[in-house]
Amino acid sequence: MNAFVLNRHGRMVFPSNIMPELDFSTLETLEQLDSVIRRDFETKAPSGTEILDKVRTGSYATRYDLMRDLALNLFWANRFSITMYDKRPTRWGDVPRSRGDVFLPVLEPWEDGEAKVSGVQQAYPHLPARWNEGCEDRIFDVLFDVFANRRHHASTLPALKPTVAEFLQQPGNLTFRLLDYDPDYPVYDYSDILDVSEDVPELEALHRWAMVLHNQYPWERSRVELAEAGDLGDDDHVVAFHPRDREVRAFLRRLHAGVRTRHAPAPRESRPPVRPYPELDVRRRFSVLPRIEALAAVHGDQACGNEDLIRNTAYNWSPMSAEEIAAKTGIEQREYSSLPLEELALQAAEAALEKSGRQPEEIGAVLVCTCTSSRLIPSLATYLCGQLGMHQVYAAYDVIAACAGMPYGVADAVRMLQEVERPVLVVCVEKFSDKIGNVRTSRMIFGDGAAALVVGPAPEGADGDIDYMKTYASGPASEVNSILWPNPEFDNNITVFGPQVKALAGRYLAQMIDELGALPAPDGRDGSLMDAIDLIVPHQANKTMVIQLAERAGLTADQLYFNIEKVGNTSSASIPLAIHDAVRDGVITEPVRVFAPGFGAGAVAGYAVMRVDPAVVAVSTSSVTASSDRATSARATTSASEDVREAFG
């Protein structure tokens, strides 16, 4: 898990954004590794030749632009050593000659290296500072010290290094020779890197990059040369490469054994169902009508604003400003939780039970809607039963319906009521913050949070709170796989394919609007069911995208309620969290009819048309206040940048 940490300034930092780590347990072939390396390091990085060309043609507008290219070039030059190996300066006489897990890099002299170095050195002073001259000069000194002392060509570096025995078989092979080596050569401590603090978010991110790159060469760089094996003396130091962890060792063994890549079969062409699925008219279909007895929410306790994302810009992101993130997504901050997923769920469940006045032994079933739980046995639902002291319930299980989690959970709860005739606890909970890694589009969008509902039987003769409900699933395979977790191609982190998500969301939302427009208004009123809706609380996917899709379907922005600006996309928890916040913020002050559509990952969707009474909502302000206070006093952190397309098309 790629969790955030708080540094000594109270700012959130994501180590995975600045300290490259690949999950080699998911890789089987060099082709797969090459794909990941190209995406993470090569696509965005200019070569030394390209940097020199831009210097000569005056293409750099500011010092920052030049420094950013230097850093990207250096990450690319270290793409294999930084992800696969530990570099250990070792006395040549002490280097084992026959071990299969000790390697020496074979290097080629850097072509035109002196011209590239001198070009950068001469260009930098003549460029204007972009934000802070003193800060930019300090960062440049660190970066240029690394760049200026490169001795080898980066484009020819292979992922697999020869063992020492293999290296010695080619007398002309060149490798690093350290003319002297000080084991106490100063490097930046892990906490030094985390605790970087600069007023300008972009410079804070670049400063961390520079420190990480400095640590890749923990020796006096000016005292390094390339030497052939025959020229090495026993007291010379070389740089031996060792696999950085057991997963890299296992990957190297798989390559040696020639493991074949497994290919999934191609999906069949998707076909629509033989006839449409009808919506469920709850009052006509069921004898036990559902009453929403309580709704409670738990927000994340750490606010992560868009500037905090920029402070954690990863080395594989394209530039993007905090304002551009807000314009693209409608999100100004997202809330993260320092609590584990289980604790978020438990707090929401306890708050909902307290608000409903129900005791745990009165609950007939527990349903947990989540797509971010890594708990398999016991399920999160049965875990909650144990924690809440429920000796026995009729059923307890997890529902993986992602962004349609609440409609799915409520639909199952209504069905369950018919069998158990006692309240059902529905918990919607997500914790994305530790499952994103350095994937920019996911980091921009997702947040953490939980909400719980107690859905009980309405009193005899009373109307229920849910009028209609419906669920949907599937579509073309591209939409089914539009959001993936775990995704081996992205180091097992959550990955969003924006255009496909937008396609499925638009398809489902238009279908829902058409269906509600064809249904009669309840209680004998004129017009359609859509006309009878007081407020639309959609899944908080991406505000900009949802408004565009809603307007395309004939709705207006003022018909929709959003809290995504401050909370982010919390998938299954987003609709109940938004309903809670609408009550808290005074948007819902009396019972209203709400249309709650959800749509998203796995090409799933669903909606509920329901009556929301603010009296049953347990309004919580503590978590929001804590988040706001933290956001004001010590801005949090995350990440942003890259092709605008990816963030939901």
C-alpha cells in the first residue's frame, strides 16, 4: 500500500511519487518491464541531445523549465538502477567473481557529454527565474552536480546487467571506477526529503526530485571515470549492483527460466439484453416497505488541496496547475483518512446505529459496499458484525459495485427486508489514498470516506421512503475495464481510463433520465417521475464531467448537488456522503424526493428515488472542521499533472 505520511511541517507527502518503486511481482517478461519503464520514465523525459537543442534554440522560457528537464533526464538515466538495483561501491579485490546475484553495469562514454553540460551551464544564468531566484539556484546546484558528472550514455542501458563473470568475458567492457571512495559521503536522509518545504509547490516537488537523484550517486562524482576490467586494481572501487529486494530477484529468476506470458482471451462482442430490465416500483413490488431510519457519515481527517498535489508532483507527470485541476475535475481538495478502512466503516456504522436508536441485536443483516477493501476473510461486513457485538445476523456480505455501491446496497437491503422484516445496516466505505501510488489521474480524483444507513421496515400502513430503484451492469469490455485495481500495468495501483469512464457514465445517465421521464409521478401528481424530483444527488465522479453529461441528457446544473469540491470522489460512499453534507449545509431542510444515480467502475450503475428526511441524518461537523483546520494551517498533499485527457476524458 502506498500510504501518505505527514512531515514535520504537517504537510502530506507521498513517498511513492518521488522514490520510484515498481511492483516486480506483477512482471513476467522484459517486454512488460519495458512498457512500464517507457510510460514512467521515457515518455516524458528529454534526452541530453534534446536538452542541448532546446538550449541552442532558446526554447527554455525560465530556469525552472530547464531544471525540470534535467531532472526528468536524470530519472530516465537511472530508470533501471533506481527501480531494480542497490548500488554498492565495493573494493574490486572484494567483488565476488562467481555469484549470480552481483552485477556490474556495462557503460558507454557519453557522446558529446561535455557540450551538453557546458550548454546547460552557460544557459542557466541567462534565463529568468520563474518564482524564486535563490530557491531555484539552490535546486540547480544539486541537479547540475549530478548532470555535469555523468560519464555514460543513458540510451543504451539494459535492464539486465551482466554478472561479474559475464562482465569479465568481454575485456573491453567499461564500468565505473571510483578514484577514491568515502563511505561517509553525505546523502539526504529519508526524513530530509520528506521535510522539504518551499513556498512554491512546483519548487518543493522539484527540490525533492533533486535530493533523490543526488542520493543515486553517493560518492564524489568528479572523481569517477570509466575503466576496463583489465585496468582495475584491487584497491580501486567499482559500483556493484545488487537486486534491491526479493521481488526483483524473483523477476530475474523468471527471466532466466523463460516463463511464458499469460494472455487473456479476447472479449466477445457485447450485445444488448433480449429485452430491457424494468425498474422496481417498490410500493407495488414489495410488501415490506423500506424506511430510512438513519444516515451517518465519516469524513477523512486530512484535507489535500490541489496545491498539495503539485507539491507531490511525480517524475512521470506532465505539468498541470492547481487551477487546471479544479477546472478539469471540479475538485478543490479531497479528504484522506489516517484511519484504516475497517475503522472508517466501524465509526460510520456505530453513528448510524446510535442515530436510529437501534441496538446491534436488532439488526437483521449487514451489507458493506466497497471497492477498496483488501480484506477477503472474513469479509468486512462479517468483521463489522463481530466488532459491533452482533451474535448472529441473517446475512452479512460485501458488495463490490464501486461507484454504484449505494444503489446496489440499498436495493439488496430492500430485498433483504422482505425476508428478515428487521433493519438492515448498509455501510458504504472507501479508502483510496493508499492504493493510488503515482498514478496522476487517480490521485487527482479519489478521496476517503464512509457513510452508513439503517434501512428498516416502515410502520404498518405508512409509506416507505424508497419509490423506485434499479441496478445495471456490464457493457463493452473497454467500459467494464475502465477503472482497474489492482492493475499490473500500473504497479497494481488504481488506474482510470478517462474516455471509457465518460462513455459508460454518459450511457447510463441518459438511460436513467429517459426511464424516469417515462414513469408517472407518484401520488397521482401530474407529469413524470423526473418532474417530481426535488434534488438530484449524483455519484460525485468528476463535477465537470457529470454536469456536461447531465446537460446533454436535458438537466441543468442547478438541479444537482455536489460536495466533490471538498471531498473528492469516494466511489460507493459518495452519494450518502453528499446527502449528509446537503443536510449539514442547509441545502436539504425538509423532507425531499431525491434521485440518486451512481455509475462507474466495472460498467456498473444504479439509482434510487427516495425520500430523504433531514431529521434522520446524523450531522457531523467534527471531521470537516478538523480537515478545514489542517488545510488552513498545514496544507496537505498529493499530486497532479499529465495529459488532460486522462482525467475522465
